Amino acid sequence: MGAFLREHWSRPLAAQGPAPERFSAAERSLAPADCGGCHAAQHADWKASLHANAMGPGLMGQLVEMDAEDRDAHQDCIRCHAPLAEQADALAAAIADSGRRPPGHASARALHEEGLVCAACHVRAHQRFGPPRRDGSAPDAAARPALPHNGFTASPAFEDSRFCAACHQFEPDGFTLAGKLLENTYEEWKGSRHAREGRTCQSCHMPERRHLWRGIHDRQATRAALTIEAQPPRIAEGKVAARLRIRNTGAGHHFPTYVTPRAVAEIWQEDAAGSALASTRAELVLQRQVPLDLSREISDTRIPADGEALLDYARARHPRAAVLRLRLRIEPDAFYADLYRSLLEEDGAGRGRAMIRAALGRAEASAFVAWEARKPLPAP
Ligand code: HEC
Ligand code: HEC
Ligand code: HEC
Ligand code: HEC
Ligand code: HEC
């Protein structure tokens, strides 16, 4: 399986080359909508996923600033975000074009804009690869020429966490900070109880083989990662004491696994009308914090799989305090929002400026409250 995966994910990927003569236009096409003509369920899921949005304005706003001919620089990003050779061609053409024509000129959506497409995971040299059928079988060689797109080659690699590691884990010699790889999701998983109990990336992120890949951008998925307990507040000697306990019981890796999200646990006192009271707020940040230039690791307060974090609260009781509020807020794109703000402030976004502004709007809008509670305080 190691050999299959090395070959399958050896990037830059080779061009598909000519399709078999007998393929119809739909079978030749690499466009997800054409796969969707026959695989409607996977297409509907995929379209709603972040994989389908992997070439959003945050990416394109940075890519249009690159030299159209510098294919190696493009690969540094699209090897994960839009890896097909045909997407690399479309991207190079679009960058060359962006100097001449207003963006958004092209009428048809170019292949690179479709992000991490079906074919990037499933098609090499016009052959389909996929997991064995649900009953464990695969089309035999004799039957294949009669099937759409000549059937498929089954590989158990599709059911293995290493399939995802191709993009969600840096190589051992990759970029590190404080001795830890910048992307280490597969290794975090491998060291966890989930790996020992046979729960793969696919079991949690593709249940029933669904193509949604929900993660920290989704409130429900995020709640599924955590067990949160808040003890009733105690009052002693004019002080309010409380404890918020957050356990990572459901993510198969650190919570969160990347340097890009930030989770903030907060506790504060409120008056009877629901207004926050000054100087009563305490917070605990759960994040692997790095500066925009990635020059060092500032802190790492993520919760490893099966680990826990505590926010212990002890503050003077405000004379008007009626309620203790506890909350866990998630900013899935915190790092990117900071990056975009800095690009816009320094005027470093160039031709990508409008796209970077759109990306900042999206990054800010992704924040949500994952959990909250109100605990009445006994009357003084
Ligand atoms: C004309 C209809 C049609 C089109 C277009 C089509 N497929 Fe298929 N595909 C099928 C059928 C039917 C099967 C089931 C073959 C079998 O089980 O023997 C299949 C099987 C597969 C499988 C194997 C599923 C498994 O059980 O592992 C994959 C993966 C796949 N297709 C991917 C794609 C992708 C990606 C595209 C677009 C690039 C695509 N297909 C376009 C009809 C189509
Ligand atoms: C070819 C590279 C590639 C492969 C292979 C890949 N991913 Fe991704 N994945 C990405 C990229 C790039 C993104 C970010 C997309 C974006 O938001 O721009 C992503 C996003 C995600 C997210 C969304 C996380 C969030 O922030 O909410 C999840 C979950 C995920 N991938 C899981 C998986 C799983 C599970 C597999 C294996 C079945 C897998 N990925 C395979 C490149 C890949
Ligand atoms: C090893 C695979 C990989 C490579 C290479 C890579 N990314 Fe990503 N990228 C990801 C994954 C996974 C995510 C989603 C998780 C996250 O938010 O950090 C992501 C998210 C992003 C996002 C935020 C989501 C979005 O779509 O707006 C931006 C922007 C981004 N990457 C830009 C880049 C740029 C620019 C490069 C090239 C310099 C690059 N990436 C190279 C894997 C990769
Ligand atoms: C990030 C990689 C990735 C992308 C993108 C992707 N798939 Fe898949 N697909 C997989 C994996 C992995 C499995 C096997 C999941 C498992 O076994 O749990 C799979 C399974 C399938 C199956 C078999 C489903 C079944 O129920 O047996 C089909 C068909 C399929 N994919 C088609 C598609 C189509 C069509 C698209 C685009 C609309 C697509 N895939 C996009 C990785 C991907
Ligand atoms: C036991 C279930 C489980 C397993 C196994 C699992 N995940 Fe997750 N994953 C989650 C949950 C829940 C979240 C949402 C909370 C979070 O971000 O940690 C998540 C979040 C993510 C994210 C969002 C980004 C971030 O910073 O957290 C990515 C990317 C991801 N997982 C990829 C993977 C990959 C790749 C694997 C396999 C190596 C994997 N996951 C294994 C449950 C799981």
C-alpha cells in the first residue's frame, strides 16, 4: 500500500494524457459536475465541503501575485489545493490573463477554481481508482470494458489514514517549529487511542463514505470533539470561583490540529439585564500560536487527543453580578484573518487586493460559539 500511495500522490501529478477512444464526453471529463452526472450523492456532498472550496479568494489572491511562468512556486500551494496537472495549466493561463483582463472575465469556471476535485483523488491516466465496493468486491478484468469509464481499480489505500496524510501531514524533513512539524495531523492521530481502536480519518470525516469532510469550520463537528463540564459557581469571601473543564474526547488528533484556528474559553460576570461587568473576564486560549512570518512558536495550548484543559476562575464578585457566563468561541481562520489584515494594511496584496478583502470577510464570518452556559449566582 505504501508503494501505491507514493505513486498515487507523487507530485507534480502527471497529465492524464489521451482518454480511451470509446470514452464519451462525460467519461473523458475531469470536471466534478460531469462525475456528478452519475455520482450525484458524492457530488452534492463534495460541493458543500471545504475540499471543493480549496481555491477560494485567499488562495487566488496570493497566487495572482506570482509569476505566471513560475510553475514550481504554484506547485508549492496547488500540490494540496488543486493538484491535477490540468489544473496547473489552467492556473498558469489564468495568472497570465489576469494582467490583461479584468478578473472574473472567463465565463466557464476553469478547472483550477474547482479546488480539490474528484479526479485529484480518484483518476490517474484516465483510470478510476477507489475503495473496494461496499460488499468488498471489485469489478473483474473481463467485466471492466463494459462498465462506464472501464470500471475501476480497487485499492484498500482509500480506506487508510495514510491516504489523507498526503496533504495533512508534512514529511519528516518538513518545516518545524519548536521541534514539531507545522502540519502533524497523521502523527498525532497515530499516537492516539483512535488509531489503536481502528478509527481512521475516514471513519470520523467520511462516515458512511460521505464526502463532507466536516471539521473545525462546522459547529456540530467541533462539539463532537469536546466534552465540556462547568461546575456550579461557588462564592466565598466575596469571590466567585468556578471551573470549566474541556476534554478532547472526540477528535483523533490535537484540538485544534493546525496553527490556523483559535479557540477561546471565556468566563465573565453579568448583571441582571445581561450586560457584561467590567474587570470580571478571564480567558483561556487553545491554540498553537505562531507569528505571521512563522519564525517561532509563541505558545502551544492545544488539547491532545484524550487530554484536557482547565479554566479556573477566581475573581472578586462584582456588586451587580447576577449571572456567571461561560462560553467557548471558535475562530477557525484566526491566522488567515490576521494575515489578510496585514497584507491589506501594508498594501502588499497588489493585484490580489479585492480577493484578499473578500477572503478577510469570509475568514471573519467563520467564527462561531461552540458552547455556552449561564449559571445564576446566589444573591449576596
Ligand atoms: C457515465 C456515468 C459515469 C461517469 C460520468 C462517472 N462515473 Fe464513476 N462509476 C460509474 C459506475 C456505474 C460505477 C460503478 C462501477 C462498478 O461498481 O462496477 C462507477 C464507479 C466509480 C468509482 C469506484 C467506486 C467504488 O466503489 O470504489 C469511482 C471512484 C468513480 N466511479 C469515480 C468517478 C469520477 C471521479 C468521475 C469523474 C471524473 C466519474 N466516476 C464519472 C459511472 C460513472
Ligand atoms: C490533495 C490534498 C488533500 C488530500 C489528499 C486530503 N485533503 Fe483534506 N484538505 C486539503 C486542503 C487543501 C484543505 C483546505 C481547503 C480550504 O479550506 O482551502 C482540506 C480540508 C480538510 C478538512 C476541513 C477542515 C476544517 O478546517 O474544517 C478536513 C476535515 C479534511 N480536509 C479531511 C481530509 C481527510 C479525512 C482526507 C482523507 C480521506 C483528506 N482530507 C485528504 C487537502 C487534502
Ligand atoms: C501540505 C498541503 C498544503 C500545502 C502545500 C499548502 N496548503 Fe494551504 N491549506 C492546507 C490545508 C490542509 C488547509 C486547511 C487547514 C487550515 O486552515 O490550515 C489549508 C488552508 C489554506 C488557506 C485557508 C483556506 C482558504 O481556502 O482560504 C489558505 C489561504 C491557504 N491554505 C493558502 C496556501 C498557500 C498560499 C499555499 C502555498 C504557499 C498553501 N496554502 C500550501 C494544505 C496545504
Ligand atoms: C480528498 C479525496 C477525495 C475527493 C476529492 C473525492 N473523493 Fe471519492 N472517495 C475518497 C475516499 C477516501 C473514498 C473511500 C472512503 C471510505 O472508504 O471510507 C471515496 C469513495 C468514493 C466512492 C465510493 C462510494 C461508495 O459509497 O462506495 C465514489 C463513487 C466516489 N468516492 C466518487 C467521488 C466523486 C464523484 C467525487 C467528486 C464529486 C469524489 N469522490 C471526491 C476520496 C475522495
Ligand atoms: C475520532 C474522530 C476523528 C479522527 C480519527 C480524525 N479526526 Fe480530524 N477532526 C475530528 C473532529 C471532531 C474535528 C473538529 C475539532 C477539531 O478541529 O479538532 C476534527 C478536525 C479536523 C481538521 C480541522 C482543522 C483543525 O485545525 O482542527 C482537519 C484538517 C482534520 N480533522 C483532519 C484529520 C485527518 C487527516 C485525520 C487522520 C489522520 C483525522 N482528522 C482523524 C475528528 C476526527
